[in-house]
Amino acid sequence: MTVPRPRRPLTLRDVSEASGVSEMTVSRVLRNRGDVSAATREKVLTAAKTLGYVPNKIAGGLASQRVNLVAVVIPSLSNLVFPDVLGGISAELDDTGLQPVIGVTHYSPAREEMVLYDMLSWRPSGVILAGVEHSKASRAMLTNAGIPVVEIMDVDGEGIDTLVGISHIRAGREMAERIVAAGYRRIGFVGTHMPEDHRARKRLAGFEEALAEAGLQLEAREYYQGGSSLLKGRELTERILARAPDLDFLYYSNDMIGAGGLLHCLDKGYDIPNRVGLAGFNGVDLLDGLPVRLTTTDARRVDIGRRAARLVAGKDTPPEDRIVALTPTFMPGETIREAGA
């Protein structure tokens, strides 16, 4: 897949031509100044949103310049995944004169639009944002920003400029293949509802595809809403095992609830990994403190942050296909049997 480079930044003239309104009137509307009819205002705002135009908040002689900021847009600060990504970004920008500025979307496309609109109005030198799924308005703003845009965490989708991440479909498939090779056959899934958690959805899709190829299917599922926690992992694991007591493996959408599930199983005296195996996703440091090491997948979070920052800072040149696909790494831990056991 070849991803086009961003076009030149849009101007008032572009909005003027698209709306059929003079540049002066467009300026008044976008600055919310002057006496403009409701119909004209709506025409201008609709044209600006469709084009992806973002007003420039840098005044006067600096208006044509960029500031030494990199907009970093992530879905959550409470998720254990993103501090590692931010650490990688910060480490690579340290000697460049560029400073990361963080925006949080709470997994909301509408919130992402607002964050991008505000950040792009200050004309940053680049954008790093999580995921490849965005609203039409967000894609239009990013496509026409005229700066490096690096979408991170995921390479399963259509990029705007450059993608840096792992294939979550591949990560899910590879975990399912490991579980099947270890002899497990009655497999359950515990994870988040996925309307906006696209990466978790792709992992589960890859996981189920690989199970189907082995003649298997998920025997039970347990979903939750909101943030992840050890307590939720405990509660959901108790619930799914009460409903389907013959399950011999549980695949969790992330390490936090997987760790909670592991603690529940240990408390109840389950023989791990013989009676029941468990696996999570991400490879977070939290796992180092568990009495038994949870099987998981390293999502390459620090590497993703570093590679994205290097692209924005101009330290690296994007590959021809503009996709930097890192390899998700299986971490066997102690909660899965050896293959063929």
C-alpha cells in the first residue's frame, strides 16, 4: 500500500472558493467576529470542516512558521500502555529542540476531532496519534496539515502519511496458534466491549480466524465496559469459569485483566498451566510483580514511540510504502504449556 504525502496547508482562499464566500467574510466567520448571516456562517463552517481547514492561531509575522511542538494524541493516560510510548517519543525528541504536547481522546472520535483542531491551530511541526480509525473531519485535517503525520500502534488499515506499529490481526493469530499447539481446546475470551477499541477488535478477529483454521471456536466470552483493572479481571474470570467450568484456556484482551484473572485462579487453587492456561496482551511491567509470570505478547510500545518520533524529527526517512511494521513478540511466561505437552 502506497500512502500519499500530505498536501500543502489549506488557506482562507480554499475555504472561500469552496463556500462561494469572500475571504474577508470567511475570516470573520472563523474568528467569530462581525455581522454574518446564519446561512452564510453555516456555509463557511461546512466548507471548512469538509476541507479539513484549521485556522492559524499564530499571529502576525510568525503566521507562516511552525512551532517546535509535536502534537501527540493518545486515547488514555490511565492505560498502562501509553506511558511507555510517550517515554519512547520523549527520548528521541530530547536532542531535537522539539517538545511533545499531549492530547487525550478517551477513545472518542468526536473528542479526537476537537483535540486535533486545537492542536493543529498552533501549527505544530508534526503529529503522532494512536490508531488508524478517524472521523472524516479528522482525516481531512490531518491530510491537509502539510506536516509529518505518524499514526502509531497499528498497521492494519489505511494510513494518512506514515504508519508505525504492529499488526494486531497477526498478534491475535499467533497467540491462538501457540495455544492450539500447546494442546488447549476449550478456549474462552475475556475483554472489553470494542466499539472504539479497534486494536482489541482486530486481535480478537485474528485470534478467532486461527482457531477456525484449527477446527475450533471460542466456547465462552465475557465482556466489560470502561477501564481495565485487576478487580475486573478477577470478577470476569470468576464469572466465565462459573458459566463454563470446563474451559481450559482464557485469552484476555490486555495484561491488566489477565493479571486479575491469574490472581483469581491462584486463589482458587487452579493448576496453572495444566488445568487452565491464561494469556494477556501488551507485556507491561506490572507482570514482573506477579507470583507466576503471565503469558503475553510484547506490543513493542517503546520501540513504536521511538520510531514515530524519529520520523517526525527527520532522523529517519519513511520507507517507500510508508509503513514501519514491527514484530509482536510472544512472551511464554509460565501460564501456557509447552507445545506438544
